[in-house]
Amino acid sequence: MIDLDKYDLQLLSELQTDGRASNAVLADRIHLSPSQVSRRVQRLEQSGFIERYVALLRPAAVGLGVTAFVNVSLERHGEVHTDAFTDAIRDMEEVLECFAISGEADYLLRVMTPSLPALSDFMLHRLMRIGGVRSVKSNIALTELKRSTRLPLDHL
């Protein structure tokens, strides 16, 4: 792991805001030369601080109007059962995030669909048919108060 200095942290912050910013623009913002910015960004990419660059789409613009947070509990635990669940979930485009969690449920999923009937269809005909799923409970988001992909860096 590399040590991050103030310029690296500024670069990471700027790239979280605008991943398409050119080296010249970044250099102007953090007061380094474009060549220094290029070298630092490459080092941050190779060191694993920067995973990838993506375009963030507006869900409503692409027809995704329903967000649900789904708790899933399995009948049995163990590598075979959890691996089968994980493999099935990875192939479901509606599942944006899946976390193994502690508490009453085994997994927490963030699911997006175009409509409530589409969510119902996903839950009944796909999610609940995964072998080993014991129960599924969902909460539907009514209003999005905050959505961010920006990671906090103040602790570094």
C-alpha cells in the first residue's frame, strides 16, 4: 500500500466529482503539472485506490422508478448454499448491491425495477425461486433523500 499525500487525496476527491476531468484540468485544480497528475493517477490506479471509471445514469431517465431494499434469509448456511445464492444474485441485473449482513436476515439487497408490478414479478418469480431462500422481506423507498458514490476521505 502506498502512502497518500495531500495531492493524492485532492486527486481522489476531484476524480470522485468528475472522473472525466483531463490531466490539465486536474493539474489546475490541485496546483501540479499535468505530467505529475498523470503519473499520480496512474500510480493510484495501479495501487488499487481507483477501481474503475463509470458513467452514473439517472435511474428515472432510464425508466427505473422503484427502489427496494430486500432482506433475504436462507434455509441453511454453509459454503454450498451461500455460493449458490451468490452466483444466482450476480446474474440478476435488478440487484445493484448485495451485502452479507448480521442480524435477522442473511443478506441485504438494493433492487431497482421500472414499476411495482416488475418488482413483484422479480421477487416472486426470480428471487424467491433461488434454491435455499427461506424468506424475503422488502422495503420500498418512497423518496430519495441522498444518493452518492463519493467515499469519505477525511480519515486518511
